[in-house]
Amino acid sequence: MERLRILINEDLPSDAELLEYEIRRGGFDFVTSRVENREGFLEALEQFRPDLIISDYHLPCFDGMQALTLAREHSPLIPFIIVTGAMNEEIAVECMKAGADDYVLKEHLKRLVPAISVALANSHDRRQKVLAEERLMSSEKKFRTIFENANDAIVLLEDGLFIDCNPM
């Protein structure tokens, strides 16, 4: 099994180490890349290709909401968890509305591992849904091509009413 790739947006190496310690205690096999600015974040999205993003809410140059916006623009299916030292209910709601999968207070890092587990499971479900939708669209496109190009007349009826027919 591949190691989990975690992108950490955090300006303090000691705080990133605390996150890594807690994740390791939770039993995850992982590798991290730590960034603290927009350029590093975008580069890591492309080069490191994370499975999970954890971001501090308050950073001097590039905060968690900016990181969340970029992540949703460039890699919308990657789970994103906000970690912060101070958060009120309004900020938490703002983060969730903006697309964060969860938020964890630094004082309650024991919640980080369960938050990661849920975020990864939800991400897997979202990916499966996207794959199913892509397969359905492909199937519908094939059906439409066959329907439109058939040498025989094809008429679709629903409850005795014509709903579609091909050019023949």
C-alpha cells in the first residue's frame, strides 16, 4: 500500500512536527511536505500530489482560507482539514462553507486522526461518485451515437408517448 502524502501548510516547523507526531500515533503510514506560502503550495499540489491537505488557519503570508480556495480550484477532491489555535463557531462555519472537510483546534489534536479518517473515507466516496458519473456519461454518449447513426428507425416510447426518435 502506498504511503499517504500529506501537504501541510504551516509556518512553524514545531507545529508541523506536532501534527506529524499525532498522525503517526494514529497509525498512518505517511510522508509530508510542508509549505508556508502560495508558490510552495501550488508547486506541492502539482509535484507532491497530496492525498490530504492540512492547513493552519492563521499564517502571516498565506492563510488557510487562501490555501483552501486554491485547493478547491486546482484539486477539488483532495480532503482539506483546517487546524488552528483559535477558532470560533463563525470561522468554523465559514471554513466548512468554503469546502473544508473538517477543522481541528490545536488544543484538541487528538481529534485530528478521526478527522483524517473521515475526510479520507468521504474523499474516496466522492471519487467513486465522480468515476460512476464519468462512466454513465460515456455510456450515454455511446448509446446516443448508436441511436443517431443506426440504419434502422428507432423510436423510444414512454407510456405510449413518443419521447425520441433517430433521424431514420
